Amino acid sequence: MWQSEHIRDKILSRYPQIAVELTGMKTKGDVILDTPLAKIGGKGLFTKELEDSMLSGETHIAVHSLKRRACRFSRGAGAGRDLLARGR
């Protein structure tokens, strides 16, 4: 969760007056360990649960490493720039 902590710290350094709560989530890709990823693939194996949580209003942002993989989000769940890779 270090990526989430890093983004939280960046947000709080700029907006110290807001509250930030970190919530850990397990995705389908984190849970199914006995099947090759290519067999269980589907849309956003590691991001679907994060996207659903944002679209339902349960969470406001999600932080995921994405491991440099192409990823498409549904309308209303945008993707921010990769702050960590750019060293910001």
C-alpha cells in the first residue's frame, strides 16, 4: 500500500484541511492464485473492483500500480497520470 500512502501524503501536503482515509481492497487478480491470469483475464483483472467502488461512490479515488499495463476505465472513472514514475 505504499503507493496509496505516497499519494495520501501528496494530497495532504497540498490540502492539509481535508481528511484522507485509506481502505485496502483485494481484487480478483489478488485472490485467484491457482489459475493462470490469461485464463481468468476479463476486464480489469486487477482494477474492476477499484473501478466499481469509485462508480458506486464508496471511494473517491483509487491508487493502483497498474504495472505499466494498458487499462481502460468506464465513463466516470478516469485515470490520473502516473505520479510515481514521474517522480512527483
